Amino acid sequence: MTDTLEPGPGALDIDAVSVVIDGRSLVRDVSLTVVPGEVVGLVGPNGAGKSTLLRTVYRALRPTSGRVLVDGDDVWRMPGKRLARRLAAVPQDHAGDFDLTVHEVVAMGRTPHKRPFEGDGSDDRAIVTAALTELGTAHLADAPFDRLSGGEKQRVLIARALAQQAGTMVLDEPTNHLDLRHQLDTLRLVRHLGTTAVVALHDLNLAATFCDRLCVLDGGRVVTTGTPGEVLTPELLAEVYRVEADVREHPRTGVPQVTLLSGYEP
């Protein structure tokens, strides 16, 4: 990792957050504390509230009640530029196509560190190049962003978040559209950045491999939080995912691995 890309980790506190939209309770009194440098995986079935919760963290959706704090400061009371220097987000959707080159998209991550209308300096350009290189997208620097594949776009948006140099990162399904190698490379990068990270993941084996702790959501509520070994049990998978599964510690890595056995009906 290039030195210029190493941020100082922050602390993230989700304090009794609830989200109600059109009378539907999507997130219910969720609390989660992530200590500096920790990687926490947010897992649960479709509709569990993972994306909705993360949107309250990066200020795309105001919670109905509760607070989100970064280093003790309420994100909804912070100036946007100040928050962007401390929190970077990779949303699940691409929010449309940008009429920009890949380099220009990643350079957007430098905006919080510059004065209005200030151009990129040599340090900014070095940081952007390093971020592109980390995500294996340097060869796409001059390519139009809207011509990329879904996987390439995903890696470019992660590079943009990396160039932002925030101490805290929120990533909503960052491995979507990525092939196996790039899934591993991306999560390995998040793991080794040293930043505080909350990562929503569907793949439980990837979550177990790269996360310090897992927070399981179901029906908008926290079911349990703990290490992968504590959380990933056949009983929990039956309760939350409605599947029968075998969970065993991998003989080489010591990481719990989930093997689905069959459909399960409670």
C-alpha cells in the first residue's frame, strides 16, 4: 500500500437507529459500535435492512430516530465536506452513468480535500494513480466510465472511495459483479487498509474470512453480533436464512466455513 493512501481509522457508532418509510418499519432500533481499525460484516437475508441502515450512515437516508456518530460527531450535523474527509462510501448501485473518464471519476474522491474550483495537484494525481493501481484499473484511466462492465465500474468506485482517504468506510455489497479473484482482492484490500469498515455482504464465507465481527440483521433488527465463529452456527442459519447448513472450521485457515445441505422449512 502506497503511504499516501493510508488513512487514520475512525470510530463509528450507530445508536438506536430506526427507519420508517410509508408506514413500513425497515430498520428497528439498531445499535452497533465499530472500533477504530475494525472490519465488521453486515449480513442477513434480502430485505433484512442492511442497505437501508448503511444509507443512514453515509447520509443518503435520514433515520426516523437514533443517531450515527463518526468519532463522536453526529453525521447529520456535520458539514458535508467535513464528513467526506472522514467517511467514504461505496453504495450498492452506481447511481447512473457518469459522462467522465475513469481517472476523472476516481479524482472526485479528492474533492473534500480541496478548495472550491481548485484543480488537482501533483499529490492528488499521485493518490488517484495509486488508488487505480490498487484496484487493478490503472489501464482503464482514460476509458469512459459509462462504457465499463459492471465489475469494472464497481472497482473504479471503490478506487474513488480509496482516493478519498477517509478513516472510515462503508461498503454495500462491494463484491457485486466481481469475479472470484477480484472479490478476494477487494476484500483483502479493505482488510489491510487499516481503516474502520462496515461491509454488507451476502457471501457468508467471504464475510467469515475477512471480517473481525459479523452483525446479523433480520426483519430490520439485530439478531446477534459476534466473531464469525460465534455467529455462524447451524442454528442461526436455520433461524435467519431458513436453510440447513453445516459449519466447520477450515483445517488450514481456522475460519468457519458454511456448506449448504438442503432447503429448510421450519
